Amino acid sequence: MAVVHDWCPNFRGGERVLAQICKQFPNAEVFTLFDFLPTEVKEQYFRDVEFHTSAANRIPMVQKFYRSLFFFCPFLIEQFDVTGYDAVISSSAAFSRGVITRPDQPHLCYVHSPVRYAWDEQFSYLQQGKLGFGPKGMLYRYMLHRLRTWDTRTAHGPDLMLANSNYVRSRIQHIYGRDARVVFPPVALKELPCVDDKDDYYVSASFLAPYKRTDLVIKAFNEMPSRRLVIVGEGQQSASLRSLAGPNVTFSGFLPRKEYVATLARAKAMVFAGCEDFGIALAEAQACGTPLIAFGRGGAIDIARRLGADPE
């Protein structure tokens, strides 16, 4: 079994799904463009799993700019030779389902999301990157145009598509014109104690990227200086969000699993303002007995009922 995953920058939601796939198929080998997983994560979740990476993974200091190589990633993913395996599973939010397979080789694709920055969120990303209609902006727009062409073609390669939420399923139908079955990501309930006694703080846990909209959460808490907010996670927005935050907002960075669970479990509520594909952290918070305050779109609708909704 070959398991193809876009990239492994850290152990987040997509990598948790990858770990469970490898657990179900102990002899699977992982193909990924970039692998920056810490040794302790490999030991705990991927022991004895063989990883194959792209040639670009060997570029010096590539961890600092690998996302800027997105235009090169379709070519890189097509260089993985998985034709000698009985079957292929791709774990995809961007490129992995474009791996080349044999006509008689079963290919199942688990879709975390269609490529956000190439489709429905393109203009938001361009605006945040201040990429207008100058030379640099036009170059990026053209590269995204080419990426959409490749993405549309490869969307019809897998024999079966699985979506991680009903929201992602609807996006797959809209963008690619094909159906997908919904299979929610795994949530380790046994690791999540339900705590009744809560501390006096709120928590927001996510990768600090623009589409997570952590900036909106911070601005809201800046207007409520008596309420404490703890932000768990790191990302490309770490510096700008820290400069935006008031004294009642603290950043913990990435936490070890036990500390992360304890932080979720003791919080008065989890606050999330983005439109998430699924949101494993949102489900984990509820499993800990922590109420969820979330934007009523995306995967959050699969996890929590709207306030005042009929339980039935």
C-alpha cells in the first residue's frame, strides 16, 4: 500500500489522519513532498513507517519557504513512482491525488479540502498577500490559473473520493462535478477527559493561517479586556497576530499532547471564527465538555448544533 500525503510540516489535523491510515495498513509506505516531522512524533505515530520525500525536500532551509514552491509541486508529485504497489491512498488538500497510478490500480482519495488558494478563496489570499495587478500579482494569478487546470484534470483520477465533512463534499461537487462520501476524521476520545470544573479563560487552537481568522477572535477579545484568551498553535501569522493582541491574550505555541488536552479541557469555551473544513480541535473541545463558539459555516455545522436548534 502506498499512502501519498501533500506534505508534513508538523503534526496537525491532516497528519493525524495520515497516522490513522498507517495504523490501519501497517505495511504502508508514505510518499510526501516535504517531511519536517519531529523525531518524537515519528517514534510515537509512525514507528517502522518508511517515508519517501521529493528531491525538493533536500534543498537547504526549505522548511522556511516550501509553501512558496506550490507552483512546482504538481511536477514533484508526479515524480513519485507508486506503480509497484497494490493500491494507493492519497491524503489530499492540494497535490497528492495527482500521483500517477496504473489503470488497474485502485486509488482512494481522502480529501481534506480542494485547493483553497486556487479556487473559492483565491481572491482572499491574493488580497492578504497584497498581490494586485502588478507584475508579481499577475505572475501569481497566472500560476494559480495553471494550477486550477491541473487540479481539475487530476480530480478525476481517483476511483473513489472521501470528504472529511459535508462542507468539503459540497465544495467537491461544486468545483469538480463529482460526488464524494463523507468520512469524518478520527478523534481520540479516550485521550479527552470530560472536565466539569472550568478555569477562567477561553481557548482558540489552530494553525495560525489567514483562513483560520484568528485575527477576528483577537479583535473581539481586545474589546473585552476582562476576558482571557489563550491561543494554541503557530503559523505564518504568528508575528502579526502577536502584535495585534492585547494584554489579555496569551500565545502558548504548539503544546505537547497532554498539555494541549489539559488546556482544552479546562477552558471556559473554545472560540473559532474561521470557516474550517472539519475542525478536529473543535470536536476535541466538545469531547472535553468545553462549549464551542464557532462561525456557523463549514465543518463546524457537522460538529455542533446552532444555538437554539432542535436536538432532534
